[in-house]
Amino acid sequence: MFSKLKSRFKGNRFNKKNNDQSLNPVVSEEDIQKQQQAIANQERQRVEQEYRKQHPDQMKEEQKLSFDHKTNKLKKRLNIAIITVFGLIVLVFLILFFV
């Protein structure tokens, strides 16, 4: 402690820079935000795991609903693709027939 005070009063540039860096407890705002986001993510994950443990039947039901929704969406896209291909085939035959 006394060595830090002595170096401050001596005015040595090298020691002054090192002391300023070691004594400066300033943390940037970005670092604080990153730490807060990390803490929030950990808390969110902990709560989600706790919820899964408490409500396993509801989680299975939500997964099933999600699967059904995705399946229905894929069915609609496939039907549109099939109809489009069939329409293009008919169009090509009509063009070839009349040319």
C-alpha cells in the first residue's frame, strides 16, 4: 500500500500508468450488459427446466401440437407443388399439341 502511494508522489510515468490501470475499477457498459444477459439466460434456462420437470404431460402435448402444425404446413406446400407441376405438364402438352 505504501509503495503505491510513494510511486504516486514520485511522479514516475511508468508506475503511474500501471497504478492507474490497477486501481481503476471502471467496467464498460458493454461488459455489464453481457453479464446481465448471461445471468438472464441462465435464469431463463433454469426456469424452463423446472417447468419441464413439473409439467411433463403438458410439454408432450405442446410437442405433439407443434409436430401436427408443422406436418399440416408441409402438406399444404406439397399439395401446392404437386398442383403446380401437374399444371405445367398440361401446359407443355397443350403447347406441343398446337405447335
